[in-house]
Amino acid sequence: MPDENDTKEPSQMYRRAQDGTPVRGDLADDEPLLGMAVTDGLREVLLRERDREAPEPPEGGPGRADLRIEFQGPGPADPCLPEAFRPAEEEAPGIGAAVDGCLDGSGAEGAFIRLLMKRLPERGHHLWLIGGAVRDLVDVGPEAEPNDLDFAGTLPPLETRQAIDDWSVDAGLGDYQALMSRTSLVVHLSRPEQGDGSRILEYKALAVTDFLFPAYGGSLTDDVASRDLTVNSLYYDHGRRLLADPTGEGVAHLRARPRVLASRNTERPAGRSALVLLRFIKFAFRYPDADITHLRDWTATLPADLPDRLGESDWRALRYSWRGCVPDEGRHRALEIAGLLGPAAVALVDRLTAEACA
């Protein structure tokens, strides 16, 4: 039997779900649908042009059943160039065995992740491993031994949280907690409180970045605009053993010498821009010889008074991220990197450094 990857184009392999899940590009009562969001009341609402400048998802906005939806939007891979999809073993020999080893070595938790990888496609949805695990497996090879498993996919967050909750019971992890962050729409499964409370996986629905709050319903090319760096924007489909590079630059930037740190991020909230800036600093630490010219260009578009535009919830997230990105002994170096990036970075790092030293 021929391998599916040899007989189908990406747009055929990654068809949109047929379960009625809307996506960006559909029509809702004849208006273009731009995405979806979750309200404070944990209701999914459809987003249109009138919502673009709203500070929060409209609590009384329409849900799927409230409008007539014409399913005209693309599948998740449709906007990508065909060459964005490559056999993963050609780009990263041993990647499949490394992920299998990670899952096989983590007992019931790994078995649950395999169950997730199996059941989401059975529902007509798609799932990709994303972020640091894929970056390191492509860069270093199978000896990278991935630990943090972050996923992106087409199943909306509220449905994902419910599915993970149900399936974790099936997998014998009934005392684990399936939770969703309201500020990011990231769904995660955490170990029981009597353990270390850490997460065994994180999942985020493919994002759109048109709004002042988190939204989803996009394609792979929409989703990369919510990522920090191109080198962290590689999507690995373990079932099909395919690697997707929607920016067309992730693998090249990772393998360049010096490495190139660049971003396609277009998120609008000031708090997200600040968090992305801290990620820039983290990776400038990790790759001290990297070319950060593109990061400097990106940062130049930010207001110099960025810290003054942040709310208390933004600062809480930034303080937490600062501890993970910048060790105490690295504060001077963080200031140096901020100086290379520009005034917005300097103002942000000055404020965080002052707080840390207070």
C-alpha cells in the first residue's frame, strides 16, 4: 500500500475538520469570520470585524449556533507553500525514534499523549508538536531528549480541555488536572498537587492575531504570527513523520552560522509584545553569537514607553517569565542585550531589574 505522504498534497492530508468547527475565512451571516475567542464566562464566541478593537471577547457575542455559517475557510495547511512540508527524517534524522523514546520512557503519561495523538485525528482534527522540543531535535539531533511537549492543533480550546479531561481518565490519569489559561487559551494537563504540580503537556489551538485578546481558528501561517521566533515555529506531525516550516525560514535560521534570530510575531496586546521581548533576551543568552538584526528591527516598532502600557496581570506574567529567562548572575548581560535591541527593551529590562533588586 502506498504511503499517504507520497500520494497526497499537504492540503489534502490536512483537510479542515468536518464536525462543524468554524475557521477564519468562513462566512457568519454573510460576514467574514476572523476567528473565535473564549469569554470570561467560558463561552466560545465568533469574531468579526466589529470585534477587532474590543478590549475583551464580547461576552454577549454570537456562538456557533447563533449565526448561519458557510464553511468557505481554508484547511490549516492550505495557505502554506507545498515546500513548507518535508519528510521529518530527512531534516532531522532520528526525530521519530527520539519522540517515541520520550513517550515510551514516561509511562502512563506518555501513553496518554499517544492516546491524544490518536484520538484527535480520529475526530478529524490535526495535532503538531511545536516549540523547543522540535527546535532542539532539528538542531541537536535525537540526543536532545525532549522534555517539554507543547502542541498546536485545530481542536478549539474548550473542546480540547474537555477531551483531555475525559481521555486522561481513560488513560488512568484521573487525578491529573486538565486546565485552560484564560490569558493565553493554552490547555494543559498537570500532575496531581501531591506531586510537583508540573505540566506533562501544553496545547494551543492555531491562533489568529487580529485582536487585542487571544483568539484562534487560524491556519499554520496564521499561527506562526503568535510565535516568538522563527526557529520555534517548526511543526512536527509525529503520525505522518512530517515537518512543517510555515515561515520558510525556521530551519534555515536554525542552521545558519551564526544562527539567525528573527520573529514573525504580530500579536497586538502590549503584554504579549513584552513577553516576546523577554524571549528574545532568553535566546540571545542561549545563542550569544546569533545574528539579532531582525530582532532589533522588530523591537524598533514598539513604543519606548511600553512598560507604562502594561497592566498588573501583564506584570505578573512578566515577573514569572523574567525568572525563567534571566538568571540572577545574567542581569548585566540582559541589560547589554536590551541595549542592542532598542529603547523599548531597555525600558522593560530596567523596570524588571529594579524590581528584582528591590
